[in-house]
Amino acid sequence: MNPTYKDIIKAQSMQGNVIRKTPLIYSDSFSRLSGSKVFLKAEFQQKTGSFKIRGAYFKIKSLKQNEKKNGVVAASAGNHAQGVAFASALEKIPCTIVMPLTASPAKVAATKRYGAKVILEGANYDESWAKAQDIARKTNATIIHAFDDPHVIAAQGVIGLEIMEDLPDVDEVYTPIGGGGLAAGILIAIKTKNPKVKVIGVQSKAFPAMKNSFDSGKLQSGIGERTIADGISVKNPGKTTFKIINELIDDIVLVDDTQIIKTMFLLMERAKMVVEPAGAVSLAYLLKAKPSPRKKVVPILGGGNVDMYLLGQIVAKGLTNMGRMTKMFILLPDKPGALKEVVDEIAMLNANIVEVIHDRLSSKVPAGSAGVTLSLETEDQVHADKLIQHLKKKNIQFEILS
């Protein structure tokens, strides 16, 4: 059974004090960078750090007593897991979560803290989902699907209602798509309120199953590649979600990891917002494509549960990709003053040395020489290029590492 607009209204009425109405934040920085008037829907500020709690809570709250008695089981890479675990704890029912072996240790730990039993199995969501179904058959636990469920779709649709309440004259809404629950719910809500508002879905290039399905007009499975956007790494979109999306969505577009990394970095630096890869894809597309000059647009920032180790890599790669950090290897004669000559040339171009690593012992460094790896902070790519050209003119032999 497909969810309806009335179901979304019901989900909104049952939120109580558990589900937050997340803010819609105008960003001058991202408006200038994209050419649009950008209003960020801050779902990363939701309880459990993601919009997923909306669907999990409404679904579990709606279960009958006989559906609750044997507990619930779900499969998730992290955010749905935390939502189901949190909602189950509120309802005081047993909860088992199957997570991929590649799931973030931080998300696994957070799910356990909410009281869930966590089973690690499968290389991705789809394999974990197969295990969850097996557990449900053996234990009679009720399955809480991550996206292909009318209650889940309806509750995610409340986000669409909130956007229309806070910005009635919005022109376009950009939503992440994995299995399609978020997009399907938002489409029902927004297209019912105002069919003229464009809704565009954004997927990772590594997992474009819903886009391929939309382009072909029939549900398709995908293969999937490596991506940092694990929250939308879904090979098999939902049947219900595809039906809704195929009928109502205006377009589905793709972004790659490089664009996601840059956007996460900019969100931290410009907006002081920590947003996970899957949650940043909508804004990533806006910054890359600049598709809507002067229009009022809302990219949904779906979650903020980022592994701290990944976050460190995002900062480093973000600086490198924007030309603000350059790492180079220089082979010098092992004599006093050799390094100073190089440092003086770097200082002339106002680049900041943030790390120096000396190497005299490795096999790539000839006897009588010293290898030096320098990490340099520059203003931007233009400044970095100017520094590189200056060192070449001075006949300093170096190799760019990143």
C-alpha cells in the first residue's frame, strides 16, 4: 500500500517531543558559490544525528502489541540502525540490528549504546538485509525496513511539510537518494502542497541504481563501487519508493566522491556544520552544477554521523583538492644550509611550512643525501601553482606527492 499525504500528516501529529523540527538555514556563502539562494535543511541536527529517526520512530510507534512482542530487526549501515535502536528503547522492545562488516565503528558503538544487539554481516546494506530477513523468519521479529515501508516513507515526508511551512515560495528541493524512502516521502508532501516545486534526487555515481531505474522507467538493480557515501550505497531500490519517485520526481543526478569531499570541507569551514558524505550530496551537486541561478533552493543535509578518522581525511583531502595544502619530496645534499636555501625560497612566496620530515636512511635516498618531505599551506590553487613554478625556476628538484 502506498503512503498518502494524510499518512504524512498523521506522522507529523505523532512526533510528540521525540522528533525535532529541524531548522532551514539561509547560507550566504553557498548562495554565492552556487548562484542560487540556498536554504540548508539541517537534518543532521535531528536526534540520533539523521533524518532516519523519523521513519523508524513512526513505524515502531505504529506497531500493534503482537508485532512488538518478539522485538524488531533491521538492516542498516548506521543511521537507520541508530534510529531503530533509539525508537525501540523508547518503546521498551528488543531490537536486533544487522550492519555491514564495513560499517563505521563509531556508528556500531552508537547503535549498541541505544541498547540494540548488533550483528555484523555482509559487505554492504543488501547483504545485511538478507541476514535481517533470515533472523525475522527464525524469531518472528518484526522487520523495520530502512526505506521501502509506507510508515517510514510517510514520516520522512514530514521534512517536505516543514520545508513548505518555512519557505512556501521555494523553487527547488534537492534530496539524497539511496533506497528512496526520503525522496518518496518528500515528493508526496511537496507535490501535494505545490506541484510546481521541482524536486531533484541526488545519488552517488558509485551507486546509481535509482537513477538507472528512473531513466529506463523500470526498477533495476545496480552493481555498486567503492564510495565514502555509505548511507546511500544501495544496490536494490525499493519497489514502493521507485513507484512514487518514477511518477513524481523531476530528475535524478549524480555526484562523485571528490565533489562530496569538497562540500563536506566547505560545510565545516564556511558554515561550521559537520555533515556526513551521504548527507552532503545534495549541496555537492548544487556547488558543482550551479543549475538554478537566483532561484530559492533547499538541499537536504540528511545526517551528520561522521567517523572521526574519516573526518580527518576529509580535512586533509579538502585542503589538497582546493590547492591549500601541497606535499612535496625534495632530495638535498646532506650538508649544512641545504634545507635553509629551500625554506628561504618557500618563505619568499609566503607559503607556510606545517610539517617537515627528514629521511636519510631509506633505500630511495642515496648516501650523502637527505630526503625531505614538506607539507606546505597555501592560499589557493593559484598560489600553489605560483610556488611550484618558482621552485622550478630556482632549479630545486622536487616531486609533488599530493
